[in-house]
Amino acid sequence: MRILFIVVAAVTIAWATPQQPTAQQTPSFIFYRICNIKPGYENAALATAQKMVDLTRKKYPSAQMTAEQGRWMTGFQAIAQPADQILFAEQHRTLSDYHDFTATLQTDEDFRLLQRGIIETVDIDTCVNTQFRAAP
């Protein structure tokens, strides 16, 4: 019984001891672009999007970019006639990182070629961009 009391007391003291404050990380910036996929182009859109992500990861290892297919409720998504959509997501530590990354990609000929390919598979007029900070 005495050992149990000592263990409980030690845990209580350790828990009650003030912890050193830790620096809070600044939340990163998240950028989403969701576009409706043209009917019949679902596989081509996803394949091209994945090539864009793979190229980005290969050439720019610090970049955090993903692409996935699904259905999200955007202004261009109707419940009565749902459309398959593609979601591109990027995560950057700062807005400057985002702008630098975007500028770099716009001068990368391999990426621009893939970008032209994705334009053939999605309805550009339905694209919705969202920017927000990640939760800390």
C-alpha cells in the first residue's frame, strides 16, 4: 500500500510541475484548387494530376503538393447531377514560399506541359480556389 502511495505521489508531483513553455509553430498556408472533371476524362485527369505531383516532388523535394479525385460541395457541384472533381492541395510555410513555388513552376517547361494536359481534362470555368491557414 505504501508503494502505491509513493507512486501516486510521484506521478502527481511530476504532473503538477510547471512545464517549460514551448514556442508555438506558425500555422502553414494551405491552398486548394478544386475543378470539375470533364465527363469521360476521370482516369486521364487523375493520371495527369499524379504526374504533376510526382514531378513536383522530384524536382522540388521541399514542396508539399497532393492531388486526389472525389466530390466536394463547391458552387459548381449539384446534388442532382454530381460531377467528379479533382482537388489539388499545396502547403507552404509562408506566403513568400507559396509565391516563389508558383513562380518556379510557371517557368518549368515539364510542369507547364502537364498543366496543358490537365486543362484538356477539367472544366476550367468550374475551378474554385481556397486559401487558409492550417490549425496549429
